[in-house]
Amino acid sequence: MLLRADGDRFEESLVRARTWPATFAVRGWVNEGSLSVGDDMMKLLVAGDIRDNVLAALERLVSLIKGEVLLESEPR
């Protein structure tokens, strides 16, 4: 799979996530390029007050990034 990301939109997504209630810190990285089965697509860190809030914020952030930032395609 080929993975590309819009870097500006990725950073905007992280900044937006930092404004969510009970979220203290957000960091992220996208592994762009040609990926094989088992390779990490991205790594995200979300810190917050309690586990339920952190997991909800992480799930929301993953959905946001996969829906608006990443472009996946098959190599030709």
C-alpha cells in the first residue's frame, strides 16, 4: 500500500484535538510511503484526565485523520 498524508491537515488535526475537553497533550506521526503488511501507518499519543476520555479522544482523532488527512492507494 502507498500511504500519503497532507502534512498541514495532519498538524491541524493534532491542534484541534488539543482543544477537546479533558485532553492535555496530543502528538502524532504518519509513516508515509510504501508500506507492507504489519507496518505502522501512524502513531498517536493522547494524554488526558481519565481513560474513558482519552480513549474517546483517540478514537475520534484516528477517525478524523483517516477520513480527512490520509490517502491510501495500491502500488501499480
